[in-house]
Amino acid sequence: MARPSKKKLPRYVIIQNGDWHVRRAFPSKERDTTGRLKYIQIKQRCIPATADRAAEVSQLIEAAYYDALVESEKPQTVAEFLSHFIEAKRSSLSKNTHGQHRQLLDFHIAKTEFVKLAVAELRPIDVQNFYTELASRGTTPFMVRKIHKFISSAFNQGIRWESLIRNPAKGALLPKWETREIRFLTMAEARTFISACRTNPAWFVFEFALETGMRPGEYLALTWSDIDLEKHTVKVSKAIARDFGGKGYEIKEPKTKGSKRTIELSSNLTDRLREHKAQQQIHIESLKTRETKPVLLKHLRARGANYAKRSKTRANAKAIIQSLEKYDLLFPDSKGSPASRVNLAGREFAEALTAAGLKSKEFSLYSLRHSCATLMLSVGVNIKTVADKLGHSDAAVLLRTYAHVLPSMREESTKKLAAALY
């Protein structure tokens, strides 16, 4: 086909590499340094190379451009804004917290009419009506407050992004919710609990948690290199954070700057750690024996040997040994990997509490940390020392959390002063 002259080309058509292309230019909202209006150019190949097709492609480009323009000028909805906020915060949050934010949006907020509203036009009454709608759906006061904290944080970020001029959630009336007093072990209960823990090697982790006051994510991340049996210390420098829903995990920095600390261990607990390490080594030797045990040949199946089962047992033993050596954890799971806090609480911890004659529903893994703090305060350990052991950078946090212990401490200090004076 003879190449047409430039004069005969249809409007908007240019030729590149022998092919027809339709090129359209549309004015933008920007200007260059001289004040001239900038244009957006869109180019699309034209097949077949005919005037009719060129006109059709030109119309399609124009329609697509204005449809996109209308779409881009639509006000951003609450759902779109919150989704953008969650993704923007991903890199600065743990996987677990990011998953919690996504669940708040997908399972609570997204089911309401609130998400359809334009975020820039939100009024405080819209947020208040949203909380009322949540309550009518049976959402608990605790969850409403959690959602409020999340969206308020998002709106504050929106102000910093200059997407919002104010936080529409500020000043909203929240449902009444009374915090439940933390259940902790009394001294008598703690002694009984430790005695119960010593009846099962798998429960030593709870005895360790009670004496050290460490967070679950901290003691589940401990490796043997963090323990100094000669100096009777444990170094806290990392924590395990599980993905929301329990799938996967990550090793991260502790919760706060003050969380990095060295904790003194009693000689009794150090001895228990030596026993625990010896038991782990016995377990590893047992696995190595299982791993090297010869697999029966296939022709022996006829004599009743289960070849597949023995092969699987050998492979499992090898995988566990590799995990134990890779992570070198104090408290691994049955596969040698970092233990799941949910599984630990729902199984071993519940069994240990029941063995001690305690109601498992009244306690959580964090109850051991709270019990450690409460018991130290009750026997007269000064607040700063307790705060340092628990990894609180601010002793004021400790005072607010364990205010229930302070009255008895005041009474005891009054008696001691009186005894010294009189």
C-alpha cells in the first residue's frame, strides 16, 4: 500500500514506524513556568489504517479521557480514605496491628452506610450517627471505642496530608465501658501454680514468665544466647509478633525503648533453666536416633511393615532438628519453630491453671506479667525497680496500672515508720 502524503492524513493521525497512530491532546489544570497551559497527550495505534477507524479511535480516546476525569474528580469516600491510610501505615506497623486495622475496616466499618460518605464533607454528627449504627448492630462498647481510636488516628493523619481541615471524630460521644480489673495471682496462688508447673516439663515456660515478668512475645523470642547461666541473667532484645490470625510471624524490636533490658534471675530459676536445657538436648538426641533409624525396604511390607509411616517419621524428625538448630529457642513449639501465643494460652496454660485449681477463664498469659509486678510491689520492692524489670520506661505507667496495690503499701510503710519512731 502506498504511503499517503502528510496532507492526506486524517485529523489527529501521525505515522510512526509505518503504522497509523491517533494522537489527542487535552488541557490539564497545570501551567508551565511561563504561565502557558500544559496539555495531556494520549496516543493509540489505529488498525486498520483508515480514516473511519481513525475517527472511531479518536472518539474512544476522548470518551475514556473524560470518563477518567469525572472519576478522578469524585469525592473520596470514607472507605477509600481508610484503605489508603491502612496501606500507607503498613511499613510502620507490625503485621498483627496492620491485620487488626484491616479487620476493623472489612468486618465492622465497611458494613455500614458511613463508608459511602465523602470524607472531606464529614461532620461530627455523621461520626456520631455511625457509632449509633454500630451499637444497633450489636457492636460492643469496647469495639466501638477501638474503632473510634482507629478512625480518629486516620483523620488526624488526613489533616497532616492536607486532605482534611479538621478531625470529624473529635468530640464524639462514646459508649460507656468499664475496664475490667486485671486478675492476678495472690502469693498463695502463685506458690500453688509454680508447684503445678513443675509436674510437667512443658509448663516451665509459665514459671519462667511469672518470675521474669516478661511479655509473651519477649520470652517466646528468647534464644539460648540470651541466657547467661553463670551471671544469672537474661537479655531482652527482641520480640515475636504474629500476623493477625496467627499465620506467620516476624522477629522485631521490643515494644518500647525501655523494653531492651537485662533481667536478673534467681539461682533457683537458673537451676531450672539448666534442667530445661538438658531435657531439650535429650529430646534432640532422641530425634537424631529417629532420623537415622533405617527405613524398611518396600518388599518387607508383606510382613506387616509400614514403610510410608516410617519414612514420614524419619523426615519429620529431620525437619524438627533443623528448626531447633536454626532458631535455638528456649521455648519452641513441637516442630522446633517459634511457638504460637494463642496455642500456648489455649492449651498448655489452661491445663496448668486447671492443675493448680485455678479458673482458666479468669487469666491470660499477661496475667503472669501482672502477677509478677503485683507480687514485687506487695513485698516492698520499689516502683522504679519493678518498672525497670518489666521494661516500662515511665514509672507513671506502672502506678496507673497497679494502683490497687498502693493502699496496702502505704499502710505497710506507715507501720514501718511508726515502728522506727516509737
